[in-house]
Amino acid sequence: MTRKLIQIVLPKDRAEAVTACLDDLSTDDWFLLATEDGDRRTLVASLQEVDTQDLLDRIAEALDGESGWHLHVLPTEGSLPEVDDEEEQERIAQRETARAREAIYGDIRQGTALTLDYLVLTGLATVVAAIGLSLDQVAVVIGAMVIAPLLGPILGLAFAVNLGTLSLMLVALRSLGAGLAVAAISAAALGVLFRGHIGAVVETYDAPLTLISVALPLASGAAAALMVAGGQTSALVGVMVAAALLPPLSAAGLLLGGGEWFKAGKAVTTVLVNIAAINLAALVVFRAKGIRPRKWQSDEHATSPWISVAISSLIVVLFAVAVFVSGRGWW
């Protein structure tokens, strides 16, 4: 049973408003200290991780518009005494599947950073995958998936759409767009060199998209969102997402460099549909986990329910139209 420590430093005249938010906690689980000058207070509270989000929202509401306060959530390695109430244990076990929104945001924001390492790794992964596709070496393609850093921007986009946060959405789109551009250019350069060795790639993109063909990105998006929401990050989830994006992305570049314009367009469409599928599955998981903004208020909190609904609907429409058109053999 995971517990968290919450530490708040705030002006003394706001201490009463914050302690009023701790009604659900036993007085044994928190204490209030005064600074030496007496003008500020430090509050420390211990609580179950599953209750952290509710308390953070209440405190943020109580201190809304105030300045001069800082709140930190600290992890714990262990705690005693253990919970021995069966009903309480069951309640915690049922809810212990999602972290606080702020913790998830911090991890996702870091993963969406547009860095030189991200671009270089994306380019190298695409080159390795393109070589594997050209030589029909599955093991090489799998190796490329391990180093492809595409998970961060994809989840950042889904998380931003779920919260309706335009600023994070733009950051994620910038990183994702830059990564896709680097990947396409790298693979296209190889396509020019391997022009006579892309027969297997050409044959792959003769088949239309179907619901079965997008099962992988749907499963990848759901698994990635579940792991991130629960704080159980794993490199295997990144490999799953890369498996849905890297092969068609590398194929698109190879086909483009090889002069197969029609097949290249089909591969690009596959990439876009897979991105939409990953985001759709991640959106469903985030919403099912109850991850929402503290309040819908665009001016102060930079969130908008209309942005969330509009982008979510656009993803669903793009996904459905692409599968329908491809299934009818219209491209």
C-alpha cells in the first residue's frame, strides 16, 4: 500500500484554510509547524497515494489566487504500521491504479521535450528499421523499435487532448512532427540508395487497412496509457508503440526514395491512422481512470472542454474514414 508525504509551505494566514482540507485525515497523519519568524507555516501530511489527487485538488481550490506558497508531493519507500482494516485495504487496492494528475503531467511533459538526443535516436532507429525492411530481417526491425523514442510525444498528445490543454498539445505536436520529419528524411535517403531492394516493402502496402491492421496501435495506446497512469513505466511499452509506427514510417521513406509515390502515400496514411488509433485508445484509458483537469476554466487553468471534445472527435473521424476508404479499395 503506497503512501505519499505532502509538504506545504505557506503564509500563516492561509494555514487554517488548508488544515480545513484535511478533515478526512486523522490528526495523527499530519502536523503544522511555525517558522522561526512566525510569518509562515509548514504542513506535513501522510496519506494513501489513492487519496492524493482529491487532497491536492481541495488544497489548490483553497489557495486559488494566492501567492507565496509551495506544495511538494514526496514518495515513500515504506510505512508502518500497516493497514489492518480489510475494508480499507480493499478500497485502496481497487483505486490504486492511477497516480495524481500532476505526477503524470510531470512525467509526460519531460517525455515531450524536443531535444537533440530525441531527434538523433529517432533518425538512427528509422535507419536501422529501414535497413531491416530492405533486407527482410525482422530481428533488425525489432532492434530498431527498442531505441525509438516515439512514446513520449504520442502520450503527451493524448494526455493534452484529454485535459484540453492547448499549450501541452502544441509542444507534443512539435516534438512528434519533428521526429516524423527526421524519420521520413532518413528513410528516404536510404530509399534512394536501396532503390532496387525494396520489393518486399512494396508488396506489404498492396493490402488495404482494416480494423485488424489497427489492432496493434489500439492495444499499444491502451497499454501505454495504463502503464503511465499507474506509474509503472516500462521500455516494453515504448517498443509496442514503436512497433505500430516505426515500420510504416520507415517504409514510407523507403518508398518515397524509391519513387513509389502511391505506395509511399499509403504508408504515410498508415502512420497517421496508427497515431490516431494510439491516441484514441489512450484517451479512452485516461478518461476511464478519471483523469480530468481540476476545473474547466480556460483563462486561469489553460484548459478547455471544447478543445478536448473537438480534437477527440477529429481523431475518431480520421480513424474511421481512413479505415473505411481503405477497406473499400479506394486507394
